[in-house]
Amino acid sequence: MNRIMRIAAGAAGAVTLLATPVPALAAPPQAATATVTTCGWSGLQAGLSTKVCADVAGDSVVLYGQIGLAGPPSPGTPWPPAPQEVVTRLSAEVVGGDSLGAVSGRTVFAVSTVRVDGIAATAPCGSVVHAAFAVEGGFRGPAPVTLDLPVGC
């Protein structure tokens, strides 16, 4: 094969490659649904500040409680305070529907805010989730904090 024929064959091959449709690339990944965190009002339980929170992404709901200091220590109070064990209860339900679950346990609180995980569920779009978080310790009973959260999807 002479030189001119090789060049012509190469050019014909290049034209064929350029004329061949390129397969479509994989579809771009769908954007992940953003997680929105919502917390209810703080309350005082067992001498501690408590609140119930939810992380919502689409119809997925993760509910948890938080325990923190109720405020600065009183004058003359020893610092840091002694760790205390508290009993926690977290429950959730779809308003007018099914329970999403309930958990209880024991948690040791010292000084730093403690997250008490508990319920991960799927809630119907357009529904409202009602969650309650209760803490009791020593001789103090619970005074649950609540959160009513619309699930918009």
C-alpha cells in the first residue's frame, strides 16, 4: 500500500468515527433532597433545658431530643456539676394516623449538650408529625416538650 492510499484510508476512517453518534453520557445524578432541621421550644425538665428536634429530607424524618444546661450556675454552686443520670422518653406519631415509634432509655448528662437519638421514619407527604421528648431525674417528673412538624416533601 502506497503512502497516498494510507492517508486516504486514514482520512476515511476519521470521517467514519466523526460521523458515528456518540452514546449519551449517563444522566446527571438527581440533586439530593436538602435536610431541614427544626426544633421545638425549649423547656425545663429535671432541672435541665430540653427540646425535641427533627431532621427532614423529603418524606424521611429523624427525631431526637437534646438536653443542655438550663442556665448559668447559681453563685456558690460547685463547678462543674456532678454528672446525673436521667431517664428519657421520645415518641412520635403522624397526627390522625399511625405511631412512628417510641423509645426510652437512660442518659448521663454532665455539662455539654447531649443529643438523644431515637426515631427514624417515613411520613406521608402533606402530613403533620407530632413528637414529644420527656426527661426525668432525681425526684423531678417529666414535663414533655413537643414539636408539630408539617412534612411537605
